[in-house]
Amino acid sequence: MQAARGTSVDNSDSGPADHRRTVLASRRAWTLFAVVAVALYVTDQLSKRAAVEHLTGRDDIQVVGELLQLHLTRNPGAAFSLGTSFTFALSCLAIAATVVVAVMSRKVVDRVWAVGLGALLAGITGNLTDRMLREPEPFRGHVIDFLQLPNWPIFNVADIAINVGAGLILLQVLRGIRIDGTRLADDEPDATTPVEPGEAEDDA
């Protein structure tokens, strides 16, 4: 019936071109994801190494007056010193989260999603590295924290990455943009599409 009314459109010619554009966009987004993840992970690990080397046994160092200070601490818990009694469980959860983010990254096309997932992966693996390699033992290692704000738990670069990544992902979800770049609004019927005479009766 739709063909008889002339409303169907053959998009077979544009299919291959659309597929190539999607593949190219996916590769660019995944590259962005990888660059963000690696850059933030390296930054986190180098900053922690520097903190241990230069802050051990020293008094707090003021960076911006009392607004931002450097104070070395070893945290057995999660971000911002939460869950300090569940180090082993947090390590297992971080491993699972790493796998989930890595799998999700294979579907990424949207660039904001790519940056968000990259930051999230860097933050999770940054703190996971501490838990696996630092004292007292694997899965129970203490995370290096050294950034201190007034009336705020001490944190590190990985904690910042986790929160930025989660914020970007939440933003895209609220905007209705999926990981593949499509929008939820595109699934809704277009109310402005004209209905041909007799079509309503046929649908009924």
C-alpha cells in the first residue's frame, strides 16, 4: 500500500556511503577515547609518583593559599576516601568496571561519549593500579591521594577523571544522545509528517 501511494523511498544507493561515514566516525571516536584514557592515566600515575617522592615526611604545601594544598595520604577506600573497609571488594568492582567500559568503547561514535568513557577508564584503572601494586598487598593496596581542598576529602587525578567522565556521560544521557551518536528523539514519530488521504482509515 505504501508503494502504491508513492511514499516509500529506496535508500539502497546511500547505504554504503552512510556505512563508511559511520565506520570512519567510529574509528575517530575510539581514537579520541584511547588518547584521553592514556593521557589521563599517565598523568595520574606520574603525579602519584611525584607525590610519594616529594611529599613523604613533609608538611603540607600550599599551591593556591589555603584553597589548594598538597597533603600526602594513603587511602584504602574508594574515591574521596569512601568505603575504606571494602578495599578487596572495590578492587574486584574496579576490574569489572574496567571490562564494561572497554566493551562499551567498541560501540562509541559520539565524541562526548568518547571523552567521557576515556576519562572514566583512566580514573578507574589509575586507582586500580594502586590497589594491585602498592602496599600492603595486591587487591588491598592503598591509593595515593594528595590534592586537598577546604572541607573536602583528599583526592587525586584519577578521582577527578572519574567524576568528569561520569558527568559527561550523564550529560549525554540527559540530552538523549546515545553512545552511537543517535538521538532518542529520532525514534519518535514526526508529528509534522503529512498524512495522505485514506491513510488514517487504512491504519485503523
